[in-house]
Amino acid sequence: MLNDQPLVFRKSSYSNGQGDCVEVADTSTSSFVRDSKTPDGATLSFPGGAWGAFVEDIKDSKFGV
């Protein structure tokens, strides 16, 4: 919850349907990421466009994966 507003999480379109993925919720200032298997567990927050930049770097194979 952010400022008394619930975060709306979405699963990746690449999710394999097995529950082995992350979920992301975006606000105007941050992205929040959690494990889909434990939605009540820890949530990571990333400022501004940091999460999007990370995802783009993965797509561009900048991490060797």
C-alpha cells in the first residue's frame, strides 16, 4: 500500500503459469517488485525508471543471461 492506495501488481507476460515469476506495480515515482509465490512477503522498491532500465538491460543481454 502506498499513501493509503493499494498497489496493483501485474505478472510478466513471460510467466510460465507455474507461479515462478515476479510481479510489478508501478506508481508515478517508483516500481515495486515482489515474488508471486509470496505476495504478502517482502517487496522491493526501485526509484523512477530504474526497474525499466534493468529489464531493458536484461533484454539487451548486458548481464550474460
